[in-house]
Amino acid sequence: MLHHVENNVSDLPSAADFWGWILPQLLCNLSKMGLGIIWKHKDTYLVFVQSEERHLDPPFHRAKTV
């Protein structure tokens, strides 16, 4: 069983808008915490947290090599 997933995002309001249409359809309830938001369904939850400024540059790219 999945307990939780925490996602660090570069733009929290945009992430909330992006996910905000489907998660209620999956019977998730929205709540807010310090620098993030939580979508919870029973014992499983998704957390979206605003990344710190120092981690925003360079931006993430899944195909980027180190």
C-alpha cells in the first residue's frame, strides 16, 4: 500500500492548479501546511512542497546528464 509521495515543485500555485482538477475526482481532500499542500485519501497522501530558491536553478530536466 502506498503511504505518501512528496513532490518538490518550482511553482506551488501552478502545481496546485494542475493537480487540483483531478485529485478531488479521486476523492482526495485538500489541506494546507507550512510551505505546501496535501491531498489525502484515506491513509494515502500526496504532498506538494515549494522548492527552496537555491534549488530552482538550473531547472530539472529528466533527460539531463550529470
